[in-house]
Amino acid sequence: MKIENTQVQMRKGILEYCILHIISRGEVYASDMLEELTSAKIMVVEGTLYPLLTRLRKAGLVDYHWVESTSGPPRKYYRLTEKGQAFLVLLDETWQELVISTNQIIANNHTEHKEK
């Protein structure tokens, strides 16, 4: 088993959550999302991001509007819907529970090793 495969799966598992958080700060362009995710070492490509954004839109969690650009074609800017904001609150609660649970398991593991 390769560590890289597990690391990729862990990052993919939180991708939707991270994208919703980025969008929750205000209207955002997809390339800006890619840039922030990449700088945070959550590697994602356009071929992953755009289908995910489409899924989030179809679920009613995000919406977008077009903005004319002076340097090229119009840009699509994404924003959270009210439903998306409520969904993100629930994901935040789940994330906090997971962090606490994971830290508890890790702490127990370290305690057991010290006692042996």
C-alpha cells in the first residue's frame, strides 16, 4: 500500500468542505479556488473542481453569476445559497466532532505506547 494513495484519499474527502468554506467568504472565481486549494497543499485540477461545482449547484448549495471581463471572456463567480450556508454549518459541526474523535484516538494511541 502506498502512502501517497491514502494521503490523496484523505484530501479528496475534505475537498467539498474546503470549497464550500472558500465560497462562503464571498463571491469567488474558480481559478481563485484552485489557487487557494493548491497553496494549502490540497491538489486539485480543473477536471475535478468543475464537476464538483456543478454537483454543488444542482444540489442548490451554490449559485453563480457571470461577470464581464476586460481581459477576456466573462467569468463565472460562485456564491453560497442560503441552503449552502445551512449545509456548511452542519459540516462544521461534523468536522469538529471528527477532529475531537480523531485527536482522542491519537492521544489514546500515544498513551498506550508510553505505558508499554
